[in-house]
Amino acid sequence: MQMNRFYKDYQIEYDDCGENGLLRLPNLIDLFMETSEGQLANGPASSQGMQEKGLGWVVTQYEFSFSRLPQAKEKVRLWTDASGYNRFLCYRNFGLEDEAGNDMITVRSQWIVLDLEKRKLLPVNEKLVADLKAPKLTKLPRFQKLRPLDQYDHEQNYRVRYYDIDLNHHVHNSRYLDWIMDSLPRDFLNRYVPASLVIKFDKEIQYGEEVTCQATYAPEELTSSHALTHHGDVMALCEVKWREM
């Protein structure tokens, strides 16, 4: 067990699941965020502590690996640890285990500190991460690089609503996965589940903006690619590898 790993027990509820009876990916993000808040408690790096200083944690990339998704009424254990930091980036791992302790989902993530008034990236204050026992890194973890496709098969538009916005005054990262999953056919989502998912957040999406979610699917590779754009600017990119349920 890692010294700075924090655990949270949870029972998956029907409200957490979609039509296929499995945990929705946006709900998974919310559960992981609650778990990290449990580790940060009421300290200086918690949401409340950051808000009091006019700061916010902003995720720039997730890499998910799925063995399987939990189903309704299944008891699971979520965990998280702060795996390291450098001058401008912080790294956090997440996981979800079954009752026997088997990994069902593991996640790597990369974060920055944002000045909420000036909307600017700030250097990491070492006092924020001191209590988490996260090491200062000389070599940064490598994350998958994503690039937009020249064209996508179809697209769908969304308007950012009030409840899409989080405490950092931009679209919550779980909402991106909601839009991405909604861009795929219902029959497909009831037949396939993700084996891996990478999402990179490039720019903030604000309240009231119109967002276009573009998607294309390569059936021979069981891969889907997605781009979220605003007035032609790429706001986020995502790639999902699928397997049959």
C-alpha cells in the first residue's frame, strides 16, 4: 500500500448507471473527484482551501484503463494518490477495485493550478502538496499525444448550461464524457464498453457557449475519435478503444 493512498468505499446505485446497467463514465469521474476531496479534506489543497485563495485545480489529461465497469448494487473501493509534481504540473492516480481487491479501473491524470480571476496557469506552491507526500519529479510521466483528425463522420451541437459549470467557472470535466458518449449510437453503447480512454483538455469551455462534438468510428479497430470544438477551435480531444460487452 502506498503511504499517500486514500480509499473510499462505495456501493454503485441505479442512479449511477446507464441503460446497460453499468456505471456511467461521467458518474465515475464524479466519484473519483469525491475521493480526491476526501484525501484533501479541509486542507489548503482542497476545493474550499483553493477557492479561498482564488485558485482552482484543473485537469489537463486523463488516461483510463478498464478491466470492467461495475454494475448497480455492486460494492467497490475507490482510491487515489498524488503521484508527483514539478514546477507547473501535478499528477494524480485513481483506481476502482471490486470487493476482492481486483483492479477494475485505473486512471492517470495531469493537473495544473489556475488563477480563477486572471484565468492563468500558476506555478505549483509546494505547501499545497507537502501534506500529500507527493515526490517532486525530475522526469515527467509520458502521456499519449492526441491530434485532431482531418475530418469526422458526424457532429452534434450542445449549449453549455448552468449545471454544466463547476466551481472553477467552466465546464466540469465529467460533462465532456457525457457529450462524447452521446455522440455514439445507442445500439453501439449497449453492445460495447470502453477498454481504454484518453482525453486531453486544451482550452476552457464557458457558460453559454455552443460546443460541437465531432466523432468518427473505425469498426475494424474498435476505436472512436472525438473532438470538442468552439468556433473551430479545438477545446478537447478524446480517443476510446472498445471491446464487446
